[in-house]
Amino acid sequence: MQHMLMFYENEAQVAAQRDNAERAGPYWDAWNAYMGALYPTGIVLRGDALLPPSAATSVRLEGGNRLVQDGPVAVTKEQLAGYVVIEVPDLDAALSWAARCPAATYGAVEVRPVLDLSNQG
Amino acid sequence: MDGSLQEHGRRAAENAARTSYGRLLAYLARAWRDVAAAEDALAEAFAQALDTWPAKGVPANPDAWLMVAARNRLRNGARARKTREQIASGLVVLAPTETEDMPAIADKRLELMFVCGHPAIDAAARTPLMLQTVLGLTAERIASSFLVSPDTMGRRLSRAKARIKDTGIAIEVPGQDELGERMGNVLEAIYAAYGQGWDSTGNDDQTRKGLTEEAIWLARVLVELRPEDAEALGLLALMLFCESRRAARRVDGRYVPLAEQDTALWDLQMAREAVEKLRKAGGLKQPGRFQLEAAIQSVLVQSCLTGADLRLPTWTLHELLAQRAPTIGNLVGLAAATAEVHGPETGLRELAQLPEAATMDYQPFWALKARLLQQLGTDQQATASAFRRAIGLTEDGAVRAYLIGKSTQQTG
């Protein structure tokens, strides 16, 4: 089963960490170590880290009119910071990788099954 | 006045819930041979108690009152599916009257535990089933502790209860031929609950708190009901030893490994109780893995408190344990003990012999490997790489921070 792990971070909190000379090291160490533990298992199909939500642009058409806004679609405290898609036997296995993610400690990780189009005929 | 009476009623209902749930459920489930129906009826009886006790006063025998209320519901085929209004309208008919004969409730929790350890029940469902039926924990709480989705956990529990009903598993103590296996499963199930709680240590949030207290409580019930079982005593001793160090494992939110713990923070009364249980187990002359694990803990406590060099007896116990149960956890533990006696190089050689498939995502393997490589100090790159794996595989923010700190030191 393919599952997407979506990493949510509190942007203000994380920015304070990344911009602090003393705390930036452990922040990146934790992420590098997590990815360093995840990739050798060979279960990662794809994944990316994203630039902060301040770099986002949202587009929608309202009554045929284009509406372009700076920032993410939903302005919430915790924002999508990155994702991986992993191939695991079941949801339990996906959840155990989610729990190991640094974001689970100070943010949240959403786990979602990937729609399997090969079953759609 | 009125308020304090109400408060008294609410507290009495809550207290009954904590202390009597398992006894009542075991009794009802056994009589009706249907765990799920007994649970529903008991839940309604508790709801009814919360409604009526604060206003009318607590009955003389709360357990018997709850049992009669639940039994009446079972007899009337009442189910939790009914709406609250329906339940309320049935209150008058179903509420036990104080004059009704209040039966004595035999303690059938042991029988219920044995059902949870039945081989026909999926191994993954045994611990959750025990936590729910004997202690009354919710599926949500159990799901979080086991890192399973609440939906999945709910289904697993329903399936297990349906299986008890459909296959007609009797709620009784099994005969001699089955006793050993079932008891083993019961002990494993309790220890699994403790393990989940141990992992999530340091979390003060009640809803996400681990199940260590619950596991110890279950083991106490088991020891009380089967005082002649050495492994049950061994399991209780093991958990008490671990629990006695809880306060010292975290200082100001920071993780403190055993070797650096302040023994003044240990709960020595609890450790003494563990020693006493282990001694009693030893007297029964039925050796087993839980007694071995408790003995290892006992030696650790002794050497930390007295400063005595007990590395060799520790290694011997690990060796015996690994022979009896060669799990990845026990083999990594043995390698750690070997390194203490023969040095990091020998420990690393033992680690290298473990199958890669089992060690790839096993955090304690990488944590030990990193520590031993750092002690050896000959291969900086391999050390850094092992630390990265250990850091990346932990769920625990405090352990993560500790290891990141360690990984930047030059030598251990």
C-alpha cells in the first residue's frame, strides 16, 4: 500500500528554531537523521521538502474571475512543510514511520493512502 | 449540601467504574457468553448510575446495583444503539430497587484474562481486548498507545469479541493441557501494554499517557488470583523495577540514560517490592524469561546503588535470556552486556552477526552500535552514520535531543 506522509509544522515556531544559531543544528540534524533512517529501507517512492508557506501562491476562479492570493490556501497554525510517499504493507507500518518523524514531536504528521489507479479498471 | 451529595454520588460512580469494571464485566460476559453485549449493558448501567446516584444517593452495595442494572438490560435485550431518550424512558423499569436481592459477585477477571489469551484470538488483539474488558479503557486510548488508527482498533476489538461469541470460547480457567500456553499469552499481553507505555514515557498528557500503570495493575490482579505462578510474579517484579526508575529517566524534560541517573530519584520502596516478588518467584522453582529479565534489572539496581562490579553476572543472565528467547531485543541486550565485559569491539562483532532485516529499523540496535563505535573511536564516519540512524528511528523527542548531543562529542 502506498501512503503519503504529510509533515505539518508550526511555521512561526520552526522559523524561530531555524533562525537561531544554537537550535538550527539540532533541527536539521533531526530531519537529516529521519530521512537517513527512512531512505535505506527502500520504501520511499518520492518525497520533497517545501519552502515555507510565505512563499506560496494560491489560485482560484470565482465566477470565472481569477483570484490570485499570496500565501497558502488555508491560513492555519500548522502548515504543510514536506511529504514522502512510502510503500508499506499496511497503515500500522505507515503510522510507525509517521511517529518517528521530528514533525510528530512538535507539529503533526498526516497519513493518507494514495489512490490506487490500477484498480480503477 | 445538595451539591456535595451530588459530588459524592459522582465520585462513587467513578470509583466503582475504576475498581469494579473488570469484575462486573467478567461476571456478566461469563453468564451471557457475549462480551460485546455485556459491555453495552454495563456501559448503560454506569450511565444510569451517574444519572441517579447523585440525586438519590449511593446504594449500599454499588457493585451489586450496577450488576443488577446491567443484568436487567441484558435480559431486556437492551443495546447501546438505543438513543439516550429510549434509555431514559426505560430507567424506571430497569433500575434495581433497594429491596431486590443483591447477589454476591464472584471475581471472574482471571477467567476473562484467559479468554483474552486464547489462541483463537488474533495475537495483535489480545492486549487491547484485555485492556478494554478488564480495565474498561476506551478503544481510542488503546489505539493511541498502540499507534494504530482508532477505527482499526475498534474493528479489531469487535472482531475479537465476535470470535469469542461465535466460537463459543468458554470464560473459564483452562485445563492443565492448555494452561501453560494461555498463561504465556496472558503474560505477553500484559507486558506488551507495559512496553507501549514505556515508549511513551515523559508524556504528561493524560489521554496520550502510556499504559504502564494499567499493565502493573493487571499483573497485580493476576498475581493476586494466581499467587503460585512464578512467571506472573517475575513479570510484576520486572515492571516494578523499571517503574521505580521512571522519575530519574527524565530531568527537566531531558532524557537521562541509566548510567547517568541520579539514584536519589529512584523509588526504592517500589524496587524493594520488586525484589520481594522476584525472591518469592525464585522460591517456586519455575524458571522463565520474565524472572530472568527481572533478575537482570535487580542486578542493575544493585550495581548502581552499591557500585559493585556486576558485569559478569549481568552478562550470564543476558546469555540465558537470549538462549530462552532469541528476540532481536534480547540479542541486542546481550551484545551490550558482552561489550561491558569484553569491550566495544566484541560487542560490535556480535551486533554484526544479527540479520539486517531485523535490525534495519530497530532503534536500540543503532543506538548501541553508535555508542560502541564512539567508544572505540576508530571510524568517525561509521559512528556518525550509526548515530544518524538511531536519531532518525526514535519517536521520543528527548531521546532524539540526547543522541544529537552525544553524536557531536568526540569520544564517549
